Amino acid sequence: MPGAAGLIAGSQLTPLVARRLRPAYVLAGGLLMSLAGYAVIALAEGVTVAALGLAVIMFGAAPISVLGTALAVGSAPAEKAGAAAATGQTAYDLGLALGIAVTGSVAVAVYRGGIPADAPAAAHESVGAALALPDEGLREQAREAFTTALHSASALSAVFALVTAAVVLTLLRKVPRS
């Protein structure tokens, strides 16, 4: 559960940092920190290294949930604080789901593009199915295609994080620290 550990640690650190820095800098800083995790995954050759990258990503992404909800609740009238918190959490969850859908779709396309057209249908469906086939050459191609897909999804996620950091710095630059 290295991702969960990163999220918990980042969530606990965010309020301390947010007292000293404007929200735009905390959010953008976290997103930029997550770039290091994406780089680790993009270059990873093993599960342990990829898990470490995920922990760094989650640590950097933690301020989005914590500070994003605080900003939404803090900007709403007291009688609408519950609705603001729910809306903020829904927006976070929707963004997470859309991000998974987009990067997952890219990863699947890259994986399938790395499998020969004449390979059995099972090999195109999943890396697990491909690894269960008796053809060692195809299993190696599936491993390579999966690694390339993971690296591609990580690179795309890094681009999204960089663009989001720029948007946050632009739109929230005048919001005072909490």
C-alpha cells in the first residue's frame, strides 16, 4: 500500500504547509512533486520501483483533496458549507475517475499496439492472458508492451499534472494563505 502511505503522509503535511504558503503554491508544489513520481514510473523496470513512484505521486497529489475541499468550504456561506464540501469531493472523485479512464485508455491502446496483429485474441485482451499462453516470444512481447504502456500512461499523467499546476498558479495566485 505505498500509494496509500504517500496519500496519508501528504494529507497530514498539507495543513502545516498551507499555513505558511498560499494555496496556489501548495497545490502547484504538490503537483510538481508528483512529477518526480511519474518520472520514476516512466523509467521503472520493476514493481518495487513503480510502487515507490506511486507513493511519491500520492504524496504530491494529497494537497488537491485536502486543500481543495478546504478552499471550497471556506469560500461558501456557513449554511452551504456541507454542500460545498460535497461538491468539492465530487469534483475530486470525478477528476480522478476521468484521469483513470483517459490514461487507462491510452495504456490499453499502447499495449494492444505492441502485440502482433496475428497473435491470439487473448493476448490482445490483457497482459495476464498473454502471459498464460505457451509462446515464450509472445509472452516477452506482452511484457514489453505492458511496460511501454505503463511508461506512456505515466508520461501522459505528468503532462496533465504540469498543465494543472500552471492553471492552479494562474487561477489561485491571489487567494490568501489559510
